[in-house]
Amino acid sequence: MIVVSPDASVVAGLREGLGSEPYRLVIASNSDEALSAARSAGAELVILDAHIDSPLDQASRLLKINPALGFMLVMSEDQEMLAVEAARKGAYDFVMRPIDASKARFRVRVALEKHSRALEERAYTVALEERVNGRTEEVLQNRERIKLQFINTIRALEKALQAKSVYTEGHSRRVAEKAVEVAKTMGVPRDLIRHIELGALFHDIGKIGIRDDVLNKNGRLTEAEYDHMKLHPIVAEQILSPIEELRPIVDIVKHEHERWDGGGYPDGLRGTQIPLGARLIAIADAWDSMVFDRVYRKALTHDAALTEIEKHSGTQFCPECVRVFCGLERARLAGSNGNGNGQGHGPAAAP
């Protein structure tokens, strides 16, 4: 225990009061001696004489050197304001002048008990922080595992659909690239662009639930077969909704077959009720369907496909999305001086 006081009567009173206790007193008569004692002594408590210069500043310096120290003050009855300020800064207790040995003994014992509890609480807080930090690391590791599971889920679903459909491989990736290009040109926020990309990659995922004879039919669908095909957005919703990372794209995928005029499915949405991502994917999907061969017809030229898309602007497709999409494609055609043929999966008005 460190006693900082130039007053011999204070030192003597504390020696008398604490002499019978198992305390080792280190006496410092000035600031330099106090700082030296704080550096070298394994003290728990420092008792500061309030008559030294700036006792609370002195206490702060000592605690900075040795954070395990607690402190209390020796005060006069006329120093009430100093007592209040000392309490705010963490003083455990006070010993009043003139020193009463028995009262000093009691006050020091109370201060040490408070200090012991404070150290226990501090140790608990440190242990808790270490536990939280460890838990944080565990959470980060779990997130990485979840991310890996998410990626594996995507790959598994993609492979499942490719194995089921004769024309799916490459189609969804091309649709995603077109939809993202248009979205960027329209100034769509980055987060939504990512959702549009994922939505395009999974826009056909519901077709996993469609019968093979309907999905790969060489020719027009019957009314009953068409009704069966129209179930695939609902199937997609059921597949994607349980996967937390894919929930933001569920509405995009579900509503890709809505029409601007309200004649689409599954909910008959119209105009801007249809998510922007779904509107963009619908155009990119129709484009890819027309410029690549399908089992039931040959591909159209790029010019013919653009004409078909523009023909359905304001009925099947969002006019603004058509304007931007066709503008990009016509600029690309003009730059390449060709009309480009490819392979695809159905006319603009196909299901």
C-alpha cells in the first residue's frame, strides 16, 4: 500500500491504524517518490493526501502507471467538492483529518474490499470479451461454411436442371449477362444488380418440377401441357425460399413470366408491379430463346429478334427496358457490321 503525504502526522496516524494489519506501507512524500513506488511496489491501494498539489491528477498518473491500483484520499471536512469529484473519478473511500487510527483501519478495509470486487469484475469482463472474441471467430468460420454450402447448393441446382433440360446449359448464364448489362446501363444499384444476376441464373430452376415430356416437347404445347408449364414459377419459389441467401431473388424469379399489360402469370401483375429484375430477365430470356436454336425451331437473326422484342414493347415487355436493351444490341450490331445468328428457346410470346 502506498501512502502519498508530506504530512508526518498523516503518515503516523496511518501507520498506527494499519500497523496491526498485514499491510506493507510504502511512504512517498512527493510526486516523484509516488511514481517510483507505483512502478516498483506490488501495491493494491494508494492513499493520497488531499493537501498535495492536484491530488486527482496525481491519482490519474499513478493509475496510468499501475492500472491495478485503487485509490482513496485523506481529506479535511471543508473539502466537500473535492470529495465529490474524487468519487466521480473512482475513489473508493475517504479518511478524514485528523487521523483516527481505528476509523482509518475500517475505511481502508472497506476500500480494499471494493477494490477486490472491482478487480474481479474487471477480470470477468476481460474473460467475457475473450469469450466473445472467440465466439466472433467461430461465427465468422460458420459464415464461411454457410457460404460454401450456399455455393454448393447453387452448383447442385444448376447441374440438376442441366441434366433435365436439353437446352439449359449456358442459357441462364447468357441471360444473366444480358440482364446485368442492361441494369448497369440503367444505373441500377449494385445490390439489386447482384440480385438480378442471381435471379437470371435461377430463372428456370422451377422447371425441375416440370415433366420431361412437356419440358423437351418438339412442338407446341397443348392447353393442359401449357397449364402444367405455368407451374414452374411456383415450384421455383418453393425451391428458393428455404435458402436464406436466395430469398431476395424469389420475387424476381417468380414473376419473370408476368406481362406489362397484366396478362402474364402466376399473379397477373402489370406495369411497375413487376419487379425490375423480372422485367429485365424476361427480355433477356426471350432474346436468348430467339437467337439460339431450339428443338422445335431454328434461330432468328439478331435483327429479326430485336424487331420481335420491340413489337411486344408495352404489352409483354416494359417499354423502358426494351428501349435500353435494344439500344445496346443495335449498337453492338452496328459495331460488328453483322446480324449474327445463334441458338435459343422460343418466340417472345412463348411461355
